[in-house]
Amino acid sequence: MIIILVMDIVVVLLIKRSLPISQTAAWLLVPYLAWLLFATYLATGVALLNH
């Protein structure tokens, strides 16, 4: 769980840092962030159900 949460944070920071440089690049990372948050939600659900 720690790894996927770190990935969430890193992608958010990457979007924030790339926004002033290239808005296109930042917006192209948003679907990846959405998928990553969905994967985080699923992994958390599975972990809670198996606990």
C-alpha cells in the first residue's frame, strides 16, 4: 500500500511541476492519475477484505 500511495503523490507532484512547462503534458497525465487512484481504491478494498 505504501508504494501505490507514494506513486499517487509522485504523479500529483509531476503534474504540478509540468504544468508551467507544458500544459499538454500535464493534462495527459491526468488520466494516468485517475487510473492510479482507481487502482489504489481497488487495492485498498482487497486489502481490507482480506484482513
